[in-house]
Amino acid sequence: MLIEKIERRTAVIGVIGLGYVGLPLAVEKAKAGFPVIGFDIQEKRVAMVNEGHNYIGDVVDEDLERLAKSKKLRATTDFDLLRECDVMAICVPTPLDAFKQPDLSYVIRSAKEISKRLRRDTLVVLESTSYPGTTEDVIKPILEETGMVCGRDFFLAFSPERVDPGNLRFKTKNTPKIVGGYGAMSTKTAKSLYEKVLDAAVFTVSSPKEAEMAKVLENTFRNVNIALINEMTILAQKMGIDIWEVIEAAATKPFGFMPFYPGPGIGGHCIPIDPFYLTYIARKHDSHTRLIEAASEINDEMPQYILRRLMMLLNESKKCLNGAKIILLGIAYKGDIDDTRESPALKVLELLYQAKADVTIVDPYVEAFKWEGIVKRTEPLLRNRVREADAVLITTAHKKGVDYRMVCEEASLVFDTKNILKTFDVDRSHVFVL
């Protein structure tokens, strides 16, 4: 019985996709005592895992090195090794296509690779975020092409990833888990597995659809509330009101209010993307998610708003954005990480280039990044470069690695879209906030 193998920690676990979700999950499962095989199509990633070289910020270097050396965790590009696995977790990307519709090609490809090698009494868990119905309507039929019946011959569940890169308090190990299986035995088996791996509660729901909807709701909630505060920010600026002070005052209420903060837009793999999974499936059910779509539009417009504000600030100094020397401080989508996925700073950068500004990109966490098919490198934050700049535009709230005191001493104009300078003892006499 699979549950008995899980209880004894002899079940072999396969993790498909060794990125921001898959590698931390593989490491935690190996640390819990399970033999783990990581699968990835990128040979470089596979080689790094097998050599014990870490490339994900939320993974402890020493943990990966120790697990790789002991062979408790090994990686491969050979999907035939799925035949050895008792449990298979799908942790591959689920991006949007050019029309902002879900691209499930990576998930479907993974399911087909599993289907070719699926054995009886095994568990398949989808962790990649998608719209409600993906597990049962997309994954299950592919796996049942084997002639085996889901819930009887093999088990299937959805358990959404809740990775928050850079979060110092919550990591994969101690973040509560949701599990929704196809049938009671699938749920029970998946719950048993995660309880052996995590130091956190494992909550069960009625089916994969409830678990899928819970994940999308979590990030849609954040998207909508960020849009609200961004819209309030634009209004407050026109009215001469300090929105940051307003948020701080409202947050003193001990109930009924949760503070969200404005910025140049939303980034990362979840918040900008997940709401579109919901709008997509809503249309299939002849429904329209007007609030969600409006929120996404507001957040998508923030880079343009940032640029307009910057142009107005430069204009007050009798300067034009065309040809202006701008230091773009921060290209990562959030502070103190190196992740640039869906970063709003990339859109700001594009708009600056369109305006023919002379842009220097600075980010202590990002040495290089891909942008429009080319690799761009960041520059060091040099005193003379700051002194010569017409404006420093802060687009990422890095708390470490940036000499903000020097920036405020040397820059003639600082536009702080994240209000990060408030946390430092610096001269803010020529600092403007969003």
C-alpha cells in the first residue's frame, strides 16, 4: 500500500520541474527522509542539483549540498526514471499566452510523460497554479489513457504551491498546505505525504476544484486590493494627500482593514497571472469577472503613471525626459530577491527607452537579466554616476545592498515609488514618493 510506504518514508518521490517551486519542495521531501528524483528538461539545472550547487534563494546551500552528496536527492533529464516513482509532483510553469489565456503546455507534457510510465498504487499531485478544473478535466483524462481508473488504480490530487520568494518567516517547510484529491483515498494519501514533509497544518477540501479555486482566490484577493490602493494613490496625489500616511492611519484599526501598499505595478509569477486563469474559466461558464479585470487594468497602468509623474518632476526642474540621465534602481519584482519574473520595473524600463531616456539599470541582486530576447547587465551604483543623473527612480524596495544615504546626498531628484527611503535615516528633502 502506498500509504504504508509513505509512513515508512520508503516511497520514491519524483518532482517534475526544478524551479522556484520544485526545487524547494524536492529538498524538503528529501530532508524528511524520502528518496527524491528531480526531473527537468534543462541540463544545466540537473547538473547543478547533482553537484549540490544551489540556484534558488529559498533553498539553503548546505542542505542541497548534503542531500546531493548522500544521493537522497538526485536530478535527471531522463523521464523513464518516473517508473521508479511512487509519488509524482508536477511543479512546472503555467504562464499566459499572448492573449492572456492559460498556457498549459508544460503541465500537459508532464502528464503525458507520467502517463507513459504510470504504475498502479501511485500518487500524482499537481502543484502548478491553474484554473479550477485543470486537475480533473486535463490531467485525469491523460492519465486514464493507460486504462487505469483514477481513485482506484492510482491517486490524483491538487495541492497549490504557496511560495513567497524572499519571505524570511514562511518557507516551504512551515507554510500551511491545502490538499484536494479526486476521491477520498486520493485526498488521504496526499495529506499523509505532506504531513510527513511539512512542519505545518495540512488542510483538506472536497475536491481538486476547491483547492484550485482557493489558490486563485488568494492571489486575486491581493491583485484587487493592490489595485484599490493604486487607484487611491492616484486620487490622493491629485488632492495633495499623503497616501502613505493615510494607509498608516487606517491600519491602526484593529479589525476590518488590511494594509496594502502602492507601487509601480505587480510582479512575480502569481499575482499578475493567476486572476487571468479565473477570467478565462469564467467565460467558459458564461460569466464575466468585471472587478478582477478592472483591477488588472489599473495595476497594468501603473508603469505609465510612474512615467508621467517622473516627467512632471523633471519638468519642474526645466528638464526633458528625452535624453535625461535616469538611474533605474531595482529591476527585481520585489525587494531583496533576484527574481525578475513579470517585474513592473521591466515595463518602466521599456517606457523609459521609448521616451529616449539615457537609462542606467542598477540592482545589487540581479547581475544580468533577459529582456526582449537579449541579455542586459546591471551597473554598480557609483557616486559620480548618481551625482550626474537627472533623476534616480526607485522601483524595487531592496533593504540591503543599496547605499541610500549616498543616493540622497548626491542625487538632485529621487522618485521613490516604494517609499523604501522612509525606513532609512536619510535626507529626504528632494525625495518624492508615489
